[in-house]
Amino acid sequence: MTSRQAQCSCGQLSVSCVGDPVKVSICHCDACRRRTGSAFGIAAFFPCEHVTRRGTSRAFRREADSGHPVTFYFCPSCGSTVYWEASRKPDLVGVAAGAFADPDLPMPEQSVWDSRRYGWIDFPAPMRRRPES
């Protein structure tokens, strides 16, 4: 079975994920753009029991644009967000796609908060586009 490793910039905080993600999503909400410093965030979601956490993390909890609380875990040394837990999906752990050094991570299957997508971004036709979360 496939095992993927994700880590922060300094390597102190990491997660090991067994198997393929159950979903990979691109999010265009304002909070994800601010968190990543990019035009969107990309998350790979794994069942909680397939994720092993290592290292010290700090937590930041906020309400998602959908209105549901999300807790983000980041490295207290370098500040990189590595994973998060959404109250809306308590059986899954979201992992920042950019934290993986894995070029074989599956392509995102959906684009959420697509109504906020920058006009110059376009994705392949098979990707589902959801105006909101």
C-alpha cells in the first residue's frame, strides 16, 4: 500500500499517510488564499486512521467560510501549515498538498468556492466546480 510523507519547511512537523487520499480539492476561499499566500489552497483528505502525526505543532482554529470550525496545525518553528481537521468532516484529516514531496499525488477532483476563483485560473474540464463549499 502507498505511503506518503508530508512535512513542514524545517522538517520538524510531519505526517505519514497510508493509501490514496479519498479526495483532493482546490479551494479558492479567502482564508485558504491567505493561509497559503497563493491563488488557492490544495488539500488531500485521508481517513484519520491512515494518518500518523510526528513532531510538535501549534493549533489555530477558525470558522471556515462554510460556517463550520476548522483547526489547522502548523509548525511553531517555521510556521508551515501541514494538516487540519474540519468539524464538518470529523473522519478525515486534510493535508496541504504542497507539504508532500510526491509528484504522483492524484489530481484534484473538485474546485470549491469556485465563485471566488481568480479569472485567469482555468482547470481541466473533468474537474467539478462548486461555487461554494
